[in-house]
Amino acid sequence: MRTKEQKYRNAKFSIDKRYSFYGTKTSYGDVDQTWVLVHSVEMAKKQKATFQRKIEKELSSAKDSLITLGTQSFAYEADAIRESEKWISKQKWCVFETVEIITKETRSSGNKGEKLHKNYFVRGTIILDSEVVEREKLGLGRFILATNDLSLSPIQILTYYKNQSKVEKYFRFIKSNELRIPEVLLKKRERIHGLLCLMGLATLVSSLLEARFSDSLKKTGKTINNQLNEPTDNPTIQTVLAKLKGIYGMVETKMVSGILDLNSPCHIYKFLYLSILAKRFWTFTIEVR
């Protein structure tokens, strides 16, 4: 239950003018929290284009549904009025521009001697509800972030949120078995924890390798092609591993000596990790097979 609320604004949100914020400190479920309403200029532009197509599609669909409603006959005028009100109440984006109940006299069969019966039909036109459309437009490019860490500023909360993709990427990395480690079945809790620890360390090394490669490429002004065959100076570890496949090398240093098979991801990690410890990339003779 919300027990207290403290609103604040910060004049210096961020150097990045693509975002603006409005923060509120509150308590929910007996937990003090910070809620931040974020407005993204770029997201608003993208959503505005898709929003216009959405409401046009909704209007077209509603018109088709209204035509179907107009083919239904009702024995009583009250039934036709009630059905038209029921139909329009289900339309989120539309309102009646005009609506009327028309009467037609028909026979239940083609016998001319049969008495005529009155039937009622709904006829009308619809337009977009301007109030609903404008209200929905206000939410374009906006989303809410919440945290129980009250020390974080709005820009810090947004930064951590945007970095969650990196966490998810490495989680996929752990599950994808990029290291080509044979599958094992573990039952004991201690061994499961040990395997998770090792995979966590592998993920840490992967992160260090990506940062190392990115820094080196940016310092030298060079790039490599990614999976889309586009040049980049910030490659993923998967791109780096793919480039090193099929390479064998002779390494001679004080720390390691011998033949290095870079076709094995485990060997690649060992070689690159030792390179990080040595604070440089070794020059070695390679043979591509």
C-alpha cells in the first residue's frame, strides 16, 4: 500500500538530450522505491509511425464490423438500440458520427398473402475518437522504471536498465555452450554450484576479452567484420571466436611454449586470457588450415 510520496525534479538529467525524466519516491508493499517515468525522443518517433498505422487498421476493422452489424435484423427497435450501444462500447478507438435505426417491412417467406412484419436495422458511420487518440499519443516513447535502491539517480536507473541486454546476452552465452564443453549431468548441489561458478568465470573472461579487443581496435583505428559482414570496432566474443577458427600457431614466450590449436574455443580462451595477463597480444607464426 502506498504510504508516502516524495516528488522531485532534477534540472541536470543527462548530457544525452534524447531522454527526459520525472522521478517519484514512494512506498509499495512496505518497500521504499524510486519510480522514474522516462521519455525517449527516438522511441517516440518510431512509435508515432507505428501508432498511426495501428489506428488506421483499427478504424478499417471497425467499419467492416459495423457493416456486419447492419445486416442483422431485430424484431424490436429497443433491441436494435441496445445492440448498437453494446457494439460501440467495445470499440476503443471509434465513436458514432451518425447512427439511426431504420425500419423495413418483410415477410418471413415469399408468400404474397403473408402478413408483413417490421424489422429494425442499425445504420451509422464512425470516426476516430480524438480524445482517446490524443490521450494514447501522450504515452508514446514513455515507460516506467522502478528500483528499491534509493541512492540511484534517474539517469543511473536508465543506464542500468539499458545494460540489462548485456546480462541477457551472457546468460544466452552460458546456455549456448560456446565453449563446446561436453554435456554433464550433475545431481549434487555442490557440484551444480561449482559448475555455475566456472561458467560465471568463463562469462567474466568473455567480457574482458570483448573489452580488450574493442579497446585495441579503437586505439589502432581498425575494424573487423561482424556476422552481418559489416565493419565494427566493437565485436562480440562470438565474432572473435569465429575469426580465429581454423588457425594454428607456434607460441614461444616465457609464459607458454608449444603448438596452440585455435580451432578449439578452450585453447583460444587460454591464449587470449594469458595475453590479457601479459597486457599485450603476442606475435606468433600462424598456419591456416
